[in-house]
Amino acid sequence: MNASLKIKSQVKAAPKKPGVYFWLGKKNEILYIGRAVNLKNRLGNYLQANREPRIAEMVATALKIKIVETKSLLEAIILEANSIKKYWPKYNIKDRDNRSFIYIVIPKTAFARPIIIRGQELERFPKTKADIFGPYQSLKLTEAALKIIRRLFPYSTCQVNSGKPCFDYQIGLCPGACVGAISASDYKKNIVHIILLLKGEHKKLMKKLIKENPATAKALKHLQEVSLIERESSLNNRPKRIETYDISHLAGKEAYGSMVVFSDGQADKAQYRLFKIKDAPAGDDERALAEVLGRRLRHSEWASPDLIVIDGGRPQLDFLSKFFYNKNIVLPFLGISKYGGDQLVFPAKTKAGFKELAKSIKPLLLEGREEAHRFVIKAGRRARSFK
């Protein structure tokens, strides 16, 4: 059986349960690690024709898939992160560096709490002074996971011994560090439980909880994670990297173009770029956009966009459609027409499925458009002031 047929057979036999999957190469090396709330459905997506180039290349290279079932999506998220940390697979880190991954940090201090950071902030937390977990792939999913963990093992984000009960204490998410309702040693037990959970030591944690806190052990065993599952489903359908472009000029002169990036639904400011328009005629926004996109796409070392959004309507979109066609550029893109009441504008022959997906994330696209406008005005003004 050739590799393609073997993979199709494995996908067909995959369970409709949560878990982690490992794509393996010719030397049994791990190419990519992912998680799913439904392994069969998720793996089936990899066999579809409209995959991003990075994933298509990975699937073409793979010989087989290894599957590890988990009891919950939360457990799958934790196993995925710990496995990526152990193996650093090529296609998990391709097109992104460690600085853009998400981590959970728990300082080794009294009344500590989990903190979510980006990889670029890791240097602030030496391993001797903090427990560090990750890398996680999605900020939103990590935030949702911590909310579930906090319901199981409450921790404080308020001022310790302030004498005033915080709101979280009143709804059961804070164990009462603010009003002295819990000792440092008892508080630390909750943090130890969180650390065991994030380390993936599920059996050790359950054994400990059955002995110390049977009610929490039962809650962990029958985890209610509807919000986490909904977030996972949303992430699977949404473009991971969205780039939005805008043009700004002073009475047609000194034009600049902005590129803002949203990764996993969050503004990724380290990836923002400002382009000084060099070749496009003064006041010609269509050619200015084409110049910016042409220069941007020459940077093959930058992560490839899953979706390009431009601040413009039908004239700009039609011009860029011809530009992309002439340059043999194949990327999904759309426009937002401010004069059309923020209507989404699509290239000719855009499939209905893509339109529905774009409409489902329209608030995010509008946020990106506003951010692109803000950035080009602010950064352009700063650049002109240095002239």
C-alpha cells in the first residue's frame, strides 16, 4: 500500500473522539503535531484540495499518521503543547518563530497565578523562577482553557490580603487570598494541581485528587468544556494569518502603505510593516496597493497569508484581481468598502463557502481594517516627520 492510500485508510479509521495526531515522515520523524475535538473530521480536512501550501507540502511528505486519543479536548491541548515542546516538528514551526507562540507561566512565588505570554517575553521568566508550559498555538484557545482550569482549581488575580473581597471570590473563581480566607500552603496545593495538569500528568493528578478532593476529581473526570469545543471549532474554520492593507497620503503625495497582521484572531504587532510608495503615481491608490502587495510577496521568508484584506471596494478589487492574475499569484483576498456601508467585496467567481466564512468573521475583518488605517496614519506621520 502506497503512502497516500495508507494515510486515507488511517483517516477513514480514525475515531470521532478528541486527541492528538502526529504526521510522520520517511524516517519516522515527526513532521507536524495537531489536536482535535473530533480526530476523524479534523484529519479529513487535510485531504481536501483547498489546503494552504505549507500543509499540502507536509501531507505530500508524510508516510503515516499516529493518533493518541484523550479523554477531553483540554487534555488534547495540553498533550499537543507538550509534544511540540519535545519534538519541535518542522511544519509546526515553519513560517513562524518561537517568539510568536503562546506560553503559560506560573512564577514560583507565594499566591502565584498562571500568566499567558508570547514567546518573545520568555526571557523575563528564568526557568529557576517559574514553571513554563507551552508552546500553545492559539491565544484564544489558551485563554478558554485557563478559564476551565480556574473553575477546577481556583486562583487569585487580586491583591493579596487587601481586606476587600474581589468579584471573582464572590463567584467562586478566587479562593479568597484577598480576604485571608486561604493560607499560603493551601493555596499552593491548587497551583500544584494546575502544574500537574499542564505537565500532562493526568493519572498522578487524579490519584492525588481522589485522596484529597474527590469532588474536584469527579469534576475533572466529567469535564464540561462546551466553550472550549466551540472555540476549537471556530479556530478550525478561521484563517490563521490575516493580512490587511491600507494606503495613506497627503493630498496625493508622500504615500505609505500599511500591512497589519492578525494571527489566530489577535493583532500580531511584531509582524506589522510600513511601505513607502516609490513607483505608483501620486494619488493612485490601486497601483499603490499593487506595489505594496508585490513588494510584500517578494518576502518569501515571511509567513504566507491565509487571507488578504484590502481597505477598498470594487474598483480596487478588480484592479488587484488583474494584478494577481498577471503575476500568477493565487491567494484568497477580499475588500471592505467603507462607502458601501462596510460591505465585503469579493473577486469574481468566489465560492459561496468562502463568502460565508468571511461573513462569519466580519467583526474580525473590520477590526483589522481599522487597525490597518490607524497604523498607516500613525506610522506614516512619524515617517514623514523624520524627513
